[in-house]
Amino acid sequence: MDQKMFLRFQQDEIDSYEIYKRIGERSKDPENGKILLQIASEERSHAKKFEKYSKQKVKANQIKVFFFVLMSRIFGFTFAVRLLEKGEEKGLDSYSEQIEKIPELKQIIDEEEVHEELLLNMLDEERLQYVGSMVLGMNDALVELTGALAGYTFAMQNTKVIAMAGLITGISATLSMSASGYLQAKTDGEDNPLKSSVYTGFAYLITVVLLILPFLVFAEDAFMLALAITLIVAVLIIAVFNYYISVAKNTGFKRDFLVMAGISLTVAGISFVIGILVKNVLGIDL
């Protein structure tokens, strides 16, 4: 094994040490913080073992550290550390290939696998507890509003009128979904149904704003372009959210993404046809 490979392994471990340490130090839950700092300590120990072979000292890559700490602040520590663990899984494959040359690698691999088990038991962030409510709100908004906007597009053929109708529909639906979320959570016996309702409504409202934005930006006669951009935005929202869930909860991405995107686009297509039929049958020209 050449020195460059030792240095790469050492760099990965020292980067992970700094990331786990910083996220652990700012954790609001003492138990989660304790586990993260414990993992950080082991990562530093791994780096020191590689240092014996590389004969060099390395410093953490501050750009990488900043990125993962930022991810933890935006999306939660669970997402950030699981994303980091996914990268470390590739490193474990490289370690396994060198066990015969460096016996210490066996201990490092065993400790890394323990990290994964510890992380699986750390999924107690509030945002993950209410992720079901967020999925409900966002999924309903995507299906309902993409369908409504598609129908409005051909029936009204004016981006500003479509945006107005979409906002009225979206805000009314947000209030309705929040109320339904509260009642559902209360019926299910959740500890804080109001918070569940807020998460549902927030996810719905953000989705509404993003979907309607193209109709507010483009000229009045560019309604088909606005609709196309809206559908692209819908697919991107689905992709981003499903990626977040797949990383944070360690679930599959492709199937859930395709199902959710397929439903939203199918409903939009059907609603567009309905808009054509309604306009022609009623003979209304806005």
C-alpha cells in the first residue's frame, strides 16, 4: 500500500472526527451529543493509527467540515451523519482490501460498523418524528395543486389569473390540511397534535408557494411555459424530499420517488384534459 493511500485514509478519518465533534458539541440532546462525541473520539484514534504509516500529520478539510455542519443545521444532525456514513461505507471497502497487510484495519472496520448501529438508534429528532405529517402535507399539495394549476392553465390561459386562482386554492387547502392534520393526530393519540398540524401546514404552504411562483414570474401569455416550469419544480421537490427521507431514515429512494412523481404528473395530465373539456363545453373565454 503506498503512502498516498495511507494519507487518504488518514484524511477521511480526521475529517470525520472534526465533523462528529462539532455536531456533537451543538447537539441539544445530551445522549445524542455523548454518542456523537464518542464516535468522534474513535475516528481520531483511527486517524492516529494511519499516521503511524503515513509519517505525516494532516488537518481536517475545513470546506468538507463546513458543508456537513451546515447540512446538520439545515436538515438535522441525523441527515448529516447518515450522509457522512454513506461516504465512509466506500472507505470500508478499501480498508477490507488491505486487512492482510495491516491487521489494525480489522478493528477499525468493526468500530465503523458499530457506528452505524449507534446512529440507527439516534433517530429521535423532532423533525423526523413529524416527518409523516410533512409527507402528508407535501404529497397532498403536490397532487392537488399541480392538478388544479394544470386545469386552470388551459381554462384561463393567463398566468396572473391562474396564480390568483392557485393561491386561493392553495391557502384554503393549507388551512384545511392543517385542521385535518390536527384532528388526525389527536385521534391517533399523539402527544402534540398542534405541532403535527403545524408541520403539515408548513410543508403544504411551502409547496404551494414554489408551485405558483412560475405563474407570478412569467408574462401573462406564457402560461404553458409557466406550467412546464411548475411541473419541473414539482418533480424536483419530490426528488429532494425523497432523497432526504432515504438518507435520514435509511430507506430506498428510487421506488418512492417514481411512485410520487408518477401520481403527481398523472393527476396534472388528467386535470389539463378536464380544463380543455370544461372550457370548450361551457364556452367561457377569460
